[in-house]
Amino acid sequence: MKFELKTENQNHTNSFSNIFRTISLVFFVIIFCDIAFKFGFISRHYQIEYNCNLLLVDKSQSSFKKLSRLSNLKSKQKIWEFCREIVK
């Protein structure tokens, strides 16, 4: 007759490994989302700066529209004041 004794050590190791993987995955997703958000903010800032410089040189209607959409300003006077502050 053969007698075997099964231990639960392997199950605890697998549980710990699964928990560690899950926490690591959530951590990396949060880090990547934060990086993507920061890249979006940096990109928006450079688009505003570029369009303000373009507006100071060109003064076209399309530049006003782009800046209005990016900065949520509606009047041309406010856009001009905003661009003067950015370009300084």
C-alpha cells in the first residue's frame, strides 16, 4: 500500500504569484496611463505655442479657430491676450 501526503505549499505559492502579477499589471497600467496623459498635455501646450507664433506672423482665421478650440477662448481679443502671455 502506498501512502501519499499532499501539501498545500504549492497552492500558496501560486496564489501569491497570481496576486503579485495582478498588482504589477495594475501598477503598469496606471503608470502608462499617467505617461499618456502627460504626453497629451505636453502636445497640447506645444500646439498652442506653435499656433500663437503662427498667429503673430500670419493672422489667419484658421489660426484663430485652432486656438479657440485648444484654449476654449471665444473672442479674438482674449485669444490675442492669451498669445501675448504665451509668447513672452
